[in-house]
Amino acid sequence: DAQIPLLFLLVKDDAIADEVACLQLTDRLSAAGLPVEPNVYEGVTHGFDQQQKSLISPLVYDAATTDAAMARMVAFLDHAAR
């Protein structure tokens, strides 16, 4: 019975998705024996990886965090593929 690993990319104090609730979920999943990896980025907004947005959007693109998240995702997928 294969278990699919889960990667959570979250933002501390996110105004769109409650990272505390997401971390509680990752705790429950981990306690149930599921492979889950939470990552929380600080000092950025929910759309840190979104370059194109509405003029009235409060989201701010952050290249460094986007690069870090992409590297984390690639490493996660590389490990999961083994």
C-alpha cells in the first residue's frame, strides 16, 4: 500500500490561507504515519511566486523565496521519485 508523500509550501501570517490550520493538518497526517513535509516561508505574501497579478492585489512577488520554494519542490520530487 503505497503512500503518496505530501509537500506543503506555506507562508507565515498568510492573509489568504491559514498556515496554522495547515500545520495542524500536517501534524495530524504525520501522526497517522503519512509522509508529509511542511515548509513555512516568512516575510512574504501568499503570492510570493506570482509575478502577474491585478493592480489592486496585495500580493507581492519575491524572487528569492520563489527560487527557494522551487528548489525545495524539485528536491522533494526527486526524493519522492526514488
